[in-house]
Amino acid sequence: MLGLMQTSPLLISSIITHAARHHARAEVVSREIDGRIVRTTYAALERRTRQLARVLLALGVQPGDRVATLAWNTARHVEIYYAVSGIGAVCHTLNPRLKPDIVSYIANHAADTVLFVDPSLTGLIETVAESVAGTIRTVVVMADEDHMPPVALAPGMQLLCYETLMAAADADYVWPVLDENTASGLCYTSGTTGLPKGVLYSHRSTLLHALSVNGADGLGLKARDRIAAFLQMFHVHAGSIPFLAPMAGAALLLPGRFLDGPNITALMNDERATVGWGVPTIWLGLLRYLDEIGEKLPTLRRVVVGGSAVPRPLLVRLEHEFGLEVQQNWGMTECGPLGTYNQPTAQHEDLEEDAKLDLQVKQGRALFGADVKVVDDAGRELPWDGVSAGALLIRGLWVIRNYFGPDAAAGAGPDGWFDTGDVATIDADGFVQIVDRAKDMIKTGGEWISSMELEAIARQHPDVDDVAAIAVQHPKWMERPLLVVVPKQGRTPGTAEVRAHFKGKVTDWSLPDAVVLVPELPLAGTGKVDKRALRERFALHLLTGEEAAAAGE
Ligand code: ADP
């Protein structure tokens, strides 16, 4: 027998409709291309979203079409998220930090038809125009007429102005009732191994993910919160913040293209942010800036960190010096993106400070709607003892089944479990701890060394500001660990003293063989340290004492 309750489908348009009706005056604040702050409300934004739906239809966008964005975090980008998915098309966020040939590979792979581009990124469109002209016919610059840059496109492509199109559009559109499994968003992996693959989110997966992440043991936003979104909207839907904030009626603070210390400090302090969410590199950069100028973050209460492991010293400083609550989460493009979120349980209330920190540096417990397990090489589930490390598998309501398009043969197994490519442990309370990405582990002789563990120890050295541990070639052991260190200002830690710092903390065969000092670590397109680039650069270091690039010159 069927229940007698209402069965309206789970649709993304319901989020913005709810925000406009029930949180009409809550603000969306963005930093514009010229650095100005502009503010709007959910009511005004929702109206513009319906106008934009009309614009899309007038441009000939059909249900299922991929509409691409190449843009920073701004209110217009939020409008595009909702309008494109709202009409039944697919919002495909392109990452402007990827190399132009990868951007055109992805645009062609996705068969994007229309592209919305931030005015500061039109140079990239000019670079790729010829190679994407077979699929992208229309480029809309997200600006008004006064801020339209000259853009040279390929023959047959039309260039349009966002605000001119909007001015001519009615807001009388009514969101259609779609099947909740309709595709809504397309995000590509960053392709750290092989070519990027597309992950096609649905209305249902997006809505269920947002509902679960906004639970009290997750992000749990409230209407009185003001969240600064430093995760990029062009990567994994910015952790879903553009859905989470309006769902709760929290104010949404968007930094535009300005992610430097002064600008993010000003955005948080001037706009009274209560929560900020970004990758560790954002917070490390912010602390460096705050140290220089001696400023604090008076309104901020919570820092949310994910995307890569939270360094312990970062956690300690944010909590102790700035009085902030730090919450870590773990996710990836293939799982919507979040799988786990770290909030303490009742068992942990009486823990000593150090034991609490041991817990906080873990990646958290599975959100409701997702399940995790660790397995050995034969696929057998390992015990939840906090020690047994194996491949981390996840399945759930917003986890990938198959990749998009020609890559559909790959994805989750027939039982729904998806191998994340991470190696992890799970403890008795269900806290997942990532040991390493499988491909970043250092294989020496027959043993494996976790690069993340070496980095965590190195960060406790007083001269180390930032660090990456990588595998480099070794004639006898195949691979040995090398530490690439960004030293604190004026310090020059040497190999011998850093090795001495490791003594007793790891087995002797895990001691890094050498330390090289660099002014900064290279970042990949997602704002994480580009270990592949470091491995290539330093591959021969132990063989020749030279960097690969220098040796090849
Ligand atoms: P890509 O794989 O394309 O770089 P993703 O954002 O999908 O981009 O990366 C997901 C990976 O990031 C995870 O598999 C994991 O290795 C890493 N990651 C994400 N969050 C954390 C975290 N809190 N701690 C450690 N690693 C993390």
C-alpha cells in the first residue's frame, strides 16, 4: 500500500523559491570584478533567476543541454546555477585554473552549447575559442554593457552581454516540475591521474546532499549565519554552499576573484561573517596576512576546512589564538562532494586537549545518506579499530554510479561501493582518518610510507611553514621520501636537523632522505598542492642531487 503523503520531486528550484519566500531579506554579497561590494537579497536574486531562465530559453537552451560557466564566486554565478538547473538543463562549471588545452578538452567532452564567462576570464576564452567552436556557439559575458571587455571569438560564435539580455527578459517564468533524477550539474575531476572525468549530479542527489550536510552534526547553517564561501563555485559546487546557504536562509558572502589575505579579511570583517569555508591553503595564507598586520576576526565563529588534510598547527592557531571552532570534512567530486564531517560525539567531551586534537585532525564520520568502509587488497572489510588501513570505499544517495559520457564504463561497483582512491582507517566511533591518497604514498622496498604523516610531523618543526612529502627515485629502494619545505621567514632548516626532528616519531626507514627548500609550493587547479608537479621536478634529486628540470636543461 502506498502512503498518502505528498510526493513532490526533490528539485533544486525549491531551494531558491524557499529562500525568496521565507528568507526574502537575507543578503547575498559579492565582490565584483572591480573590487566593489554589491549586495542583493534572496528575493531579488530569485526574481533574476527566473528572468535568466527566460534568457536561456530564448538562446535555445533545451532540457539536458550543458551550459558552461567559467566564473568566480559571484551572485551572477549563483543565478546561473539555479536558472540552468531550474529549466532542466545542466550547469557545467569549468575550472579556469586548468590549462587551456584541458579546459577545451572538458568543454568538448561535455558538449557545452552556451558559455557564461566572468569578464576577468575572457582571455582564456580567446585562447580556447578555436578549439571549442564546434560545440560552444554562444558566449555570455557576466557583466553590464559598461564592463564588457573586447573578446575575440572564433567565426560562428556570438558574444552577448548578461545584463543586456536580463534587461529584456520577463520574470514571469514558473519553474517546471521535473523528474527529480533529472541531471542538474556537471563537475569534472581535476584529472590528477589521467584525463578528467565528468560526474553528473541530479536534482535529487544535490538536494539530499544539501539536506544532510545542513544537519546539526554537519555544517548546520542557521538563518542568522553569514557564510563566506572561499571554496570555488567552479570546483565541486563549492562544497554545495550555494545550495546550503539559501536552504537555511543564511547570508551568502562571495569573494569574487579576490582570495588574497586583505580581501578575504575585509569580506569577513566588514560583512560580519560567522562561518568561513575554504581549503587549508586559504586559511594558511590568511594567517600569514593576519600575523603581518595584527588583525583579528571579531565576528567569525567557525572555520570549515576540507579538500585536503587540516594541518594540526593551523587548527591549534585558529582555535587558540582566534577563538574559532574548526570543523574538518572530507569529500571528492564523485561524492557530491561531501562524505564525512567532523563534529565530536558525547564520548569525546572529557578528552584532554591533545586527544581532542587527535580527533579533530581526522576527516569525520559519515553523513546520514552515505556509508563508508575500508577494505584490504582482496576487498575484505577491515575492522573499525583506528589502525587497520585500507582502500576507502563510499556509497550513498549522492555518490556516483557511472561517469559521464564515454567514460560511463567506470564508476562504482555493482553493489554501489565506489573506491575513492584514498587509503584510510576508521575508528570504533566511525571517525574516518585519511592516511594518504593511494597515488601519493611512498613505496620504499616492500613498505608504504604515508606522505601525509610525514607532512604532519614536519609541520611541527619550528622552522617549517609549509611542506609536501613526495616519493623520489632511489637506486636500491625504488622510492624514498623527500621533503619539500617552505621555511619560515629567515630560517633555513637542513636535512640533518629535520631528520633529527623525525627520530622516534616514525620508523627509521620512514625518515625522509633529504630536505629541499622552496619559496612556495605549486598549487593545482583546485587550490591543493600539486604533488605531481613536485614529483616530476624532484624525481632525480637523490640520484643526481639535481632537479629534473635543471638536469634536463
Ligand atoms: P581531485 O581529486 O580532482 O583533486 P577532489 O576535490 O575531488 O579533486 O579531491 C578529492 C580528494 O581530496 C579526496 O579523494 C582526498 O584525497 C582529498 N581530500 C578531500 N578532503 C580531504 C580532507 N579533509 N583530508 C584529507 N584529504 C582530503
